[in-house]
Amino acid sequence: MSKLANSWLLGTAIVLSFAPVLIFQGKEFKATDSINITAIEEVKPGYKPWFSPIIKPSGGEVETFLFATQAAIGSGVTCYILGLYKGRTERRKADEAAISIDPDK
């Protein structure tokens, strides 16, 4: 890619990263769990959860760490699988090229 195309992609990524911060400036961001609990309590005040967590994290930092760890593991597995399939495809293409060059194999 050219430097101009890379610059445009980088600029677009930066704009898309900061757009929500600028658009929703001053608003409170909540986790979906707390939003859902509030909505359920409004619809059905006597609702009791089916189960509770076995281990409750001691604070928000621990929850954030666990979420980031889960995301890292998921992306690692995904990237490993993509790399595995990419390697298999390249190996298959190399084998086909070697066979077409030397038909005695």
C-alpha cells in the first residue's frame, strides 16, 4: 500500500476511536450487566436471579483484568487458527508448484 493510503487508514482509525468520546462527552458509561439488572427490576420488581457468581471479584480493577485476559486469550486462539490455515494454504500452494515443476514426484 502507498503511504497515502496508510495515512488515510491511520487517520480513519483515530477518528473512529475518539468519536464516541467526543459524541458522548459527559455521559456515564455503565456495564451491560448493571443496565440489564436495572431494566429487569423496573419491569419485574420481585425478580430473583437464577444463580449468583461462585467467586465475586473484589473490585472493578479485577473485573477489568479478567475481561482483558479473556479478550487476550480469545484473540490469541483466533490468530493462531488464522495463522494455521494461512500456513496450510501456503504449504499446499508450494507443494502444487513443486509438483507442476517436477512431475516425477
